[in-house]
Amino acid sequence: MESRKSDLVIIGAGLTGLTLAYLLRAQNLTVSILEARGRLGGRILTAYQDGTAPIEMGATWLGSKHTQLNALLQELGIETFEQVLGQKAIYEPISTSPHQLVTLPPNNEPSYRIKGGSSALIQQLAARIKPDQIHLNQIVESIQSVGDKLQVKSNDVVFEAPLVVSTLPPHLLLARIKVEPALPADLTQLMKQTHTWMGESIKVGLRFSTPFWRKGHSSGTIFSNVGPIPEMYDHADFEDQFYALKGFLNGAYFSMTKADRLNLILMQLRKYYGKEVEQFLDYQEAVWRKESFTYTPYEGHVLPHQNNGHSLYQAPYVDGKLFIAGAETASQFPGYMEGAVRSAQHIIQQIQGWQPMA
Ligand SMILES: Cc1cc2nc3c(=O)[nH]c(=O)nc-3n(C[C@H](O)[C@H](O)[C@H](O)COP(=O)(O)OP(=O)(O)OC[C@H]3O[C@@H](n4cnc5c(N)ncnc54)[C@H](O)[C@@H]3O)c2cc1C
């Protein structure tokens, strides 16, 4: 098996891993980022198609409270824009009565989207990192302590480094990567019960040539207790040139076929918009529960955000050589993009001043 040496190995090229590599770019360190998928971004994934609205299949919204993410976006020259809600929403409280058009209360905390799609953030980070640092299709299987180094074995390469940062959701790290010597029992127990934010969700989007939902007695904002779409929003691009509706599908529908999911969605949307929904240009979906590099089943019931940001994630393991990072480990805004950026910053604080031995 081929063997490569680095000063620092980062496992995962999602927002945490790429932000960390970006923050380290000016330091004289050889960094290797190992990513299992054939693409960057992890839970940030924008579906692009020329001449149509980019559709967010993963992370979409941020708020003004997300100060570190906003600062990073600004530094990278990426603009944000307010999520269009309109003044009214389609509201469906129960299956036995028809949906209604309700007036939305004033929104004092608007949500924002990233101009050009959330993946623009990933692209801009990657553009500032040396391309030879990024290794795609490297499924890490084990981390083993050998002397004062850690050996990180992927499907076909062994990477050796004195410091390793995992950015996998902790529950996934525990399930997929064997660590030797074993991590402490209190930590592994915690990892078993640490929720991976949005791991069970299904995102769905339909592109249209016109935003018909904006006219007359209608809205692109949908709140339904009946489903199968509980929430949906106007998803036009920043320029308001290309149009789409995007929302969540009840996660229970993960085992259906794509065609069956689409039928259910159209059935619901026909109730609100009539036959116009059938004019969709294309349908996009992401079933995150089926993404083996994001989701793995839990042994018991785990609540949303459970154990996110726990204190046990704030210190390194394996004689200070292995850091457990990632959005779920951040002590503030865990699970969110803001948490991912803060997690990368936390690692920087911890390794500040560290120099690899000559
Ligand atoms: C549907 C959905 C909607 C969301 N909506 C929002 C939102 O609106 N706002 C918000 O702030 N956040 C949202 N989030 C959360 C947001 O996406 C995450 O907080 C953020 O992207 C996490 O980044 P990360 O780098 O910590 O983790 P990840 O993005 O999960 O990155 C981990 C990386 O590790 C890789 N990996 C996994 N296993 C291995 C292995 N064995 N070897 C090597 N690499 C491996 C993965 O492929 C991945 O690239 C959403 C997430 C989803 C799924």
C-alpha cells in the first residue's frame, strides 16, 4: 500500500475540513485532506444546471447571529440574500379541512441564502487551498497510533501525520473508522448518542420557468401538517431570473422510489396550485439517510441535536494527536454551518504555535 507523510491530516472535505485548511493556508505545514466522496462539500450540496435556479440539496439558510460564517463569507467575497417568504403562506392544519392562505407575522429574524448557491462557499474555500492537498475518493477506515505519529488508512493509501483532525459527524466516525488505541468508553458512549444534524432529512426541489405561485391568491411558502411536504419555499436565484420551489419531504419516505416520491409531491402541490405544477422543468432530491458518508443508523432513539457541542469533544485524544471536529462538536451553533466554521476555528486555537518536529 502506498504511504504518504504530512504534518496534518484532515479527514473530510466538508465545510469544517475546508475552513480548517483555509485557515492554515499561510502556515508552513503540509496538510492532506482526505475525502471519501468524489466531490467536496459534504452536507453542502447545490444542484446546478445551466440556465436554471441552483437548488440546495443540503445547507441553505443562515442568520445574522451566525457571525463567524458571515465573516467568512465576507472575507471570501460571497454575498447573501434574504429568503423570499412573501406576505402570505399556504397553511394546511389538518387533512379534513382545506388549506388556507394565511398572513405571515412580521419576520424580525430573516433567513439568508448564499448568492450562487451554498456550494459557492465550498468552491471559494477550495480555490484558496493548494489543489494537491485535497484527496478525493479516500474512504478512511482506520486511525492507528504508531510511535509519535498516527497512521490513517484509507481504501488505498496510508497517510502518516503527527496530528489528525476528523471532521466526520461523531456518530459516523465511531461507526466507520477504527481507532487504535480505542477511544475512552465515556467518549464512545457519547458518540453513539450524538445526533448528526439533518441526517434523516429529504430535500426536494422543482424548477419552473415562471414563479406562478407569486401571482394572485397564492404563495410559494407552504406549511403543512398533512404533508408529505411539511415546509416549502420560493427558491428563485439571487438575480430572480430562474425559479424553483424547494422544501423538505417527510423523512419517512426514504425507502420509496424517486418516481413515487415525485408523485406524492405533485399530488400535494396540485391541491394548492392546480395543474400548473405539472409544468415543472425538472425534479431534484437528496435522501440524506441513504448517504453512507453522512448517515448511519443509531442503536437507540436519538433526539435532534442530542449531545451536540458536548464538552468531551473540546479536547484531543490519543495522546493529543487526534482531534474530533465537525459541526456537531461546536460548543455554539452545533450542527449548523456556523458550527462547522467555529469548529475549524477551535482546532486552530488548540494547535496554535504547534510545529511539526524536524
Ligand atoms: C438537508 C440538510 C439541510 C441543512 N440545512 C442547513 C441550513 O439551512 N443551515 C445550516 O447552517 N446548516 C444546515 N445543514 C447542516 C450543514 O450542512 C452542516 O452543519 C455542515 O455542512 C457540516 O459540515 P461538516 O464539514 O462539519 O460536516 P460534513 O459536511 O458532514 O463533512 C464531513 C465530510 O467527511 C466525509 N467523510 C465521511 N466519511 C468519511 C470517511 N470514512 N473517510 C473520509 N471522509 C469521510 C464526508 O463525505 C463529508 O464530506 C443542513 C444539512 C443537511 C443535510
